[in-house]
Amino acid sequence: MPQQTFAAKVYSIVQRIPKGKVATYGQVAALMGKPKAARAVGNALHRNPDWRRTPCHRVVRQDGRLAENFGGGGILIQAGRLKVEEVRVGGGKVDLKRYQWENKSKVKLATGIWLLASG
């Protein structure tokens, strides 16, 4: 089985974030088993080739702030996509207590490793 790239692993996890929810860059990194790779997750999402398949607009900073360098066109585009999904954005931030994805299921990465996705 060919090894999956870091970016492909990021996209695989981000594709599981449901509409109306967000995850943080650190949360995605932790789900990959790389809790210190939040910045690398952001870099991978900045190069996301297909935002419809991989909804990178659902990933925010650890404090809920939107990404100034959002690859799909900046904060206004990210906020607009979240609004369509009924995620309220105020002051450039999302309320993580209300909208943060709490995945409590198992996630199987392409490497065949199962992770208990607890958040």
C-alpha cells in the first residue's frame, strides 16, 4: 500500500468535519497523531486543491479566530462559507464551545492505523 502524504492525511480528517461544525488546526494535527503539527496542517490546507471535497473553511485557530491567509480568498470568504453552514462568526471568530467538532468515533487513516478521535 503506498504511503499517504501528510497533506492527504490532513484532507482525510478535514473531510470528516460535518457541516455546521469546525475543528482547530491543532485538533486536526492531534487526530493525525502529530499534536505539534498545527502549523503544518495550516500549510497543507492553504494548498488544498478542492475545497468542495475538503472543506478547509471548517478549520480555525485554537481560539476560534478565522485564518487571515485562508487559501480560498481570506477571512470574508471563510466566514461566508461558514455562514452558509449556519456557523455564526462574530468579530472574526467562531464560538468553539458551540461549534467545535467533537468526533467520538474511530478514524481509519490510509496507513491502516485506527485512531480514537476524541476531539
